[in-house]
Amino acid sequence: MSSNDITIRYFAWMREHTGTSTEVIALPEGVTNVEELLPFVTKQSPGHATALADMLAVRVAVNRTYGDLSTAVSSGDEIAFFPPVTGG
């Protein structure tokens, strides 16, 4: 892992679509928030595109703190994508 890398984690059905629970990628140049990161992540595979197609059905955390599309990201961060948690 280089100093410019970020860790992306996927949970529940998102993990099934992407085929992985964790991946490490280089933070793309010029990316400063989650929204700017999405086009790079969705290009990883058709499964990534499917998993992140409806961001209204996806929650985001950066460094284990809930966020949204405007949440800042920088080198070394951990970004998690997961479906909304429901109780029952």
C-alpha cells in the first residue's frame, strides 16, 4: 500500500456484486470527495457499477464515520459502502 492509496470496503449485497469485501486503489488525481470518487470505482467492473448504481440505496462512511457524497476523502482513508441498516 502506497501513501496515495485508499481502502474501499463493501458490505452485504454490495460485496456480492463487486466480488470483494475490500480493495485498495490509488486515490485518483483531483478526487476530493466521495462523489468525485464514484466514477472511478464504478469503472472497476460491471458489478461495481451495479452495486453503486443507486446511491439513494447506499450509505457511506469515511474512516468509520457516517458521511455522504460531499464527504472529503484523502490518501490513507477507508471508504465503506453499505446498504441501509434496518431493524426487525
